[in-house]
Amino acid sequence: MATQSELLNRITFEPGKCGGRPCIRGIRMRVVDILELLGAGADFDEILTDCPFLERDDIDASLVYAARLTDHEVLQSA
């Protein structure tokens, strides 16, 4: 299994692709597309069957990326 750092290297940003949004390995598959498929109930095998250009690590990378984005410090007022 790949490390989180190796997985995050699969996430690419290119101004000319998908409006610069995070994609998988430079192809026109956005991280959000994978997350929405998972959120709609698709399992890994279903996604990989429907999108044969993806690899299991691409799905894992999307989840690691999303987890990093949602981890933030909670600020409390005095």
C-alpha cells in the first residue's frame, strides 16, 4: 500500500484542465468526481469497473486529499 505522501503525489493541478481543480494524475477526472461517486454509494470495485483508467490508489488518494482539506484548527471565541 502506498504512503499518504505517495498518494497525494497522484493529485495534480493544471490551469488548463478542469479549471485548475484537483485531478487524478493529470487526467480529466476530478477528485470531487470520485468523492461524489463514493458519496452516492458506489463502491471501489464499481468505480474501477466504470472508470478503467483509474487505479485503486487514485480513489485512496482522493480520500486522503479530502481528509487533509477538512482537517483544520477550530477557533473558539473568548
